[in-house]
Amino acid sequence: MIDIKEEIQVLLLRQGMSMSKMTRVMKAQGLSNINITSLSRMLTTKTIKFETVQEILDFLGYEIDIKKKTN
């Protein structure tokens, strides 16, 4: 199972962006109203909403691809 916090951190690293900068820019563009404190808490406690993850991925230029496992 993937750890969404680590995945988002890797994507941010690829973009050369910090989590705090991402939340500031997203808020300034009206894309989200989350702040760094609440985002960090949601990621640490693994209570982040799927919709929030989608917003972050969309902002970073990524999307979720769900597919059936192959055994």
C-alpha cells in the first residue's frame, strides 16, 4: 500500500516546490482553502479526503489511475 504523504512529497520534490508554497499558491489561485497546518495533520493522521488529494494532484499536473491488480 502506498503512503499518500510520501507520494505527495515526492511529487512536490519533482516540481521543486514545498508543501507550504503549494498551499499558498493553491489558496491564492482560489483552488483550495487548506493551509499547511491542516494539510500536514491530514497527511500524518491519514484522514485526507480523496477530493483533496485529487485537487493537489491536479494542481501538480498529475492524475490518479485506478486499475485492477494483475495476479
